[in-house]
Amino acid sequence: MVTLNTKNLEYTISTMYHDLANKEDMIMEIKVDPHTFTTELFDYDGNQIKKEGISEGEKEIYAISVLWGLSKLSPHKLPMIIDTPLAKLDTKHVSNITKNFFPNASGQVILLSQDREIDQNIYTLIKPHINQSYTLMQTDQDKIKPGYFFK
């Protein structure tokens, strides 16, 4: 049973990774050890890729893929809270995350972003999926303002 679930998790995480990655030829598969639940990355030739050898953006895509894969396979639909979701990502990754991940990650996704992460173009893309947005104002008295930074 564990092996079957592990194979399903491997497939789901790898699929999520390919939906988000911008380097289609870099990582082919993400494998999960059924005993330790550690993960390993493999390229298209079957060679292991060390996690230390990939960029910070690729590490973030990998981490989001694991989170998204676990979420998709869970029988429980829990909210997903993501802090600083786009800070380390290049334009292609931002586009993939905006189009593929944010709308499909969970029934409820809470993004804690900085003002420079989500511009008006990105906001317009995700707006159909936004129920509420707020800006946390840091002044002499912290306050919460309805709307996003530029609204």
C-alpha cells in the first residue's frame, strides 16, 4: 500500500513540477523513497540531480510541486497559505505559477505577497480567483486596508 501511494505521489509531484517549470529538459522525475519519504530528482537520462545544484527559483518550484502534489492527493481539502510566493522566480516561472498553480492549488489559497511581487498584470490574471484582498499597512499603528497595494 505504501509503495502504491508513493508511486502515485511521485507521479503527481512530477506532473505538478512540469506544469510549473520553465526548463522542460532539466528534471524528468521526482522520486520518493517509500521508507524515508526523502525525494530525489532525476534528469531525462536517469541521472540524479543534486538539489544543491539547482537554482533558488527551481528549488522553489520543486517545493511548491511537493506541496501541491500532497494537497492534490489528500482526502482533506485544507487552505494553502503561501508567503512571498514569487520573490525568487523568473518571468516564466511567475507566469506558470500564476496560470497553473494559484487557481488550482486548493479551494482556498492565501497569498502573503510583497508589493513588488504581484503587479497589475499578474493581479488581473488572478483576479477571477480572488474573493478578498487586503493590504497590511505598517505605520505607527499597523492597520489592514481592503484591496491590494495599487487599488
